[in-house]
Amino acid sequence: MVRLYSPEAVEEIRSAAAKWEKEVVPQWLKRLPERFEEFTTLSGIPVKRLYTPADLENFDYMEKLGFPGMYPFTRGIHATMYRARIWTMRMFSGYGGPEETNQRLKFLIKHGETGLSLAFDYPTLIGIDPDDPMAEGEVGIVGVSVPTLKDMEIIFDGINMGEVTTNMTINPPAPVLLSFYVAVAEKQGVPYEKIGGTTQNDPLKEFIAQKSYVFPPEPAVKIAMDLIEWSVKHIPKWNPISISGYHIREAGADAVQEVAFTIADGIEYVRQLIARGLDVDEFAPRLSFFWDSHINFFEEIAKFRAARRMWAKIMKEWFGAKKPRSWWMRFHTQTAGVSLTAQQPWLNIVRTAYEALAAVLGGTQSLHTNSFDEPFRVPSEFAAKIALRTQQILAYETGVADTIDPCGGSYYVEWLTDEIEERAWKYIDRIERMGGMLEAVKKGYPQREITETSYKFQRDVEERRKFIVGVNIFVDEEVEEIRKVPLLEFDQEEIEERQKKRVKWVREHRDQERWKRSLDELRRAAERGENIMPYVLKAAKAYATLGEIMNTLKEVYGVYVEPPIY
């Protein structure tokens, strides 16, 4: 089986198709009924009943597509793609305390997971300790509680950090959690140049979508850039940012908005780093992205291809990057959590499989498949294993990895790729006229756009212009099926009490003088406007808690209160 078809073969097919279009299509159209239902993608892009070469008029193969591994990377960033290496299977995992998460990570590694991904509880996400009054009832619920270096040591007990890469979905406290991770790797004897993984570290999307912000926009971006600059210089295999469209999409954006707002975030970060005096080719190869793979199959494939092409153009033409690796959009994908339903929950397995297939056909480097029980609570081992096996069946049974970009050349997919790109550029142009994404966020522009799109989608579902099986079509009266889902059970109150005791123990047994000195130095560095990463790492090694480090930074940078958008 060949990997792809040549431009010469494409030209021959195009010539034959043009003749067919001129002679055959008019006769075919006369035979069709006059009335057809109107179809649109989830982004509201009108979809015709048929696509032909006429929809790709003046389509230049090499300019728009090229070959895999060649600019503009529409067909993939690697010349061999999955023929050389299957995507990383990285399941988003973490719940309860560090002991429970350590067990879950080992369970997934045993069953074939090839990359780790840590989910943190909400107190950790906003940088407070489990004994903070605001944390009551939330410890360990939506992820693992990690308030101290000791907790990170327990999570990776028995796991060789030099042999695995770990994604950490953490934003305002990203410097603290990365410092915990680096300190544990050091204790295991792993040299800095072998520490691999990703910190999400994407502050702008917090203001746009996820809302787990802490600091005001300017210092939030400054702290994120500190982490990137330090990582590029000290842990070269680390991806210091995962520019995230996932949360933007889950908040209600459509595919075009996901592409536009995420890429606009990336543009802002590149400008910030260049303003620090960094060479674009020094940091650009370590930038990574994180996308949602939603349920409208072909729209998602086209979205990934359009985003990759746009980013390559921006890095090469806007910022003058010279290394081909600087033009790459490397990305992780997660299937759409918001597409999962409590009604007829077993159908979520099917939804996830289709969404995973779209991500692979779109050329993802890394993939998380959601578990079917996520509408209820943290995934059980039973559900998590099915989600992992879904990827394994996709990789080793279906044949989708046999050839590169098998959707390339489809009249519909190529037209839709162009359409998404064109619509996304219009959003980016508007944001550029506002002064960039930081200014657009402060004005509430992307927040309003997402809210309006989300509202329209919900109205379309309620008025049955959009169908969701089991929700507004093919609805079962029987609801007992939900009760058959084998939920994960754990004692949240016991875990919260255990985490409080551990924090108390750490505070009592650390070197008090070293701890106090490290926080004083961190405060002064922040006040001077220095890169805070070396000081956060020093405080983490002194067993300062997450809350103590974050509170020190809050004294300098302040705390953000979102203004009303409407």
C-alpha cells in the first residue's frame, strides 16, 4: 500500500473529474427532487449535498497541502506519521489523594497506556491547600490533591520518571506543580535533560473559558512566560505550554472559534516571548497545542488540518521562524466531554470512538479518550479500561494508521478545511485590530462570542434543529440503565482529612528557616519583576505548600475578579 498519491496523479484525476462535472453533473442535478433539508456543521457552515472538483477551483496542491512533514503541514508534521510511531495514548487520570492516583496510573500503564496525564482537584487548580476553608468538600473530587512536594513523591512512587512523559493540566499554579515534578525527578536521579512532559500553563484560556484564574491577566501571562523561558533553558524535553482549545470548545465555542481563539492565544504568547529578547527558534519548537475532538466527524478532521496550516504560516511568515520544527503545530487531543450524555450512557462509548477516529484522521500526536461514565463522576477502572481499549482497537485493528492523511484530496474535506481556515482568519483579524488577544480578553470579546454560540446551540437542541440521540431523539422512557453504570466509589471525607493531616505533618517537619527564607526570596524576586521559576523551585524543595507559594505571589500580583460581560 502506498503512503500517498502524487501531485501528478491528482492532476490526472482532476482533469477527468472536470470533464465529468461538465457533462454528467448537470444531467444528474435534473433528476433530484426540488426540496432538500438544509444541513450545517456544528459551526453553522452550510453543507451542500455534493462536492466536486468545481468546489476546489484554482486549488494548488503543493501550496495548500504539500507532503506530510513539509510546509504547510496540512497533511501532518511528520513524513511517516503513524507508520513510524503510533500516537501517544495519554489518559487523563487523577482522583482522591496521591495514593489513589498512584494506583490508577499503575493500572493504566499495566494495560498499555503510553503517556501519563494528571488531573488535579479544584483546590489544586486554584492554588489553595486542603485545609483552606474554601477547599471544604472539594478535595480529591475532580482530580488529585497535590498541595506539597510530599504528595508528588507519593504519586510517582514506583514509576520511573525518566521513562515516562507526564502531562499536567494545571494553569495559575503551573510553576509550583512543575517544581514539585522536577524536584521528585531529581530525587529519582533523573537528569534535567531527560525530564519529559507538558504543563498546560495557558492563562488566557482561563479568562476565556475554564475560569480557574487567580491573578489578573497581565501578571498571569507574565508568570506563564517565566515558566516557558525557564523550561526552554533548563528542561529541554519539556513542553512548557499547551495552548488549549479544548476548554474553549467545552465552554460552548464552535470549531471555527476554537481554532481562531486558540491560535490568537498562541500569537499573543509568541509576541510576549519575543519581547523578552528570546529568539523565536529557541522556544517555538517546544510550544504545543491541545484540541477538542467533537462529534461532527468531518468538521473535526478539517479543523485539525486547517489549524496546522494556519500555525505554520503564522510562525514562518509573521514571526520569521527559520527552523521547520518551529512551524509545527504539535498537539494532544481529547474527545469531547461535553458531548457525553447521562441519558443512555453506554452510547458514550460509541461517541468517543467516532471522536477518537476524527482526531487520528486529523493527525494528532497524542490522544485521550473519555470514559462513558464521566457525566456522573470520576471514571471507574472499568470505564477507563474501555476508553483505553478504544484507542488500542483504533491503532491496531482498523487500519487507519496504514496511510497518511487518508482524507486528503476529498473534495468535501479540502473544501471544509479551506472554509474553516477562512472563517478563523476573520476572527483573528478582528482580534488583531483590538491589539491582540490579551486586550480582547480584557474587553470580554471572546467570552461574549462563546456565550452567544453556546446559547444558540442549546436553543437548537431544545427546538430539535440539532439532534442528540437519547436526549431529543430516540429517547428511552426507561431510566434504570443509569443505575447499572459501575461508578467509582471513594470516601471523599476520609481523603480530605488525610490530606489535611499530611499538610500539617509537612509544615511541622520541614526546615523552618529554609522554608521562610525561600518564600521571602520568592516575594522579593516577584517584586523586582524577575523570572520567578528558580525561586518557586527553591520554595518547593523547602516543602513550602502550594497555598503558601501562591499566597506569596498574590501579595505581589493581586487577585482577579471577573467583570460582568453582560
